[in-house]
Amino acid sequence: MIQNKVVVRFQNGTVMKGVTADFMPNKDVFHLTPGDAQPGSPPLRVSIKDCKALFFVKDFEGDPKYDEKKEFDPARNLGGRKIKVVFKDNEILIGTTQGYQPDRPGFFLFPADPQSNNERSFVVSAATKEVSFL
């Protein structure tokens, strides 16, 4: 079973770090085992409607000093459409997507910055203020 390292940011501002093995973009719920959970603890049930975004990360710490680039490298050939997401809390993500449709509950975004700690993000559409193609 594949365990994905995720940082879940909720619409109320809270953040949880842990692993999930059952996240599916078309499901309303997934299970998260927090990184600080005791061995053998049952995973927490997380409702997508409460989330802002799930960040599938390389590691939980990242580099707090790193300033992620919000622009594309013209020498790098990326798949998908270039997109800008502005969340209701004014956080901005820039990247590419292959599956954005406004009527869907969410979509995957791959960061423009190849040095990002995020491998990909699942953006919850209800948490966005503006989504535009670049």
C-alpha cells in the first residue's frame, strides 16, 4: 500500500501533517495518520469539504528559508495548462494542471518551481477565490 506524505491545510487555518493511503480526488473523505500519532493508532477521518488543499510533499520539514518561485522557467517543458490559484485567504499557487473544471470539487496542481517541496497539490475548489489560466 502506497503511503503519501501530505500536509493538509484546512479552511479554518489549521494544518496537519501525516500520511494517507486512500486519498482519491473523487471521494468526499480520506484517512490521515498524523506524523505524531502513536504506533497502532487508528487514522483520522478527514472530510474534503473542510480542507483548503492537500500538499503531497517530499518531506515534512521543507526549507522554511526557501522562497518558492511563482513563475515558470521557459527552458523547462511542462505538461498541462499553466494556472494561477488565489485562495480565499489570499495565498497564491502557480503551476500546471491537467484537470481543472470549475464544477468539480477539486483538482491537482503541479508547482511551477521544480525546487518546491510540493510534488503536487490537490486544490479544493470551494476554498478558492479566483482560478485563472496563464
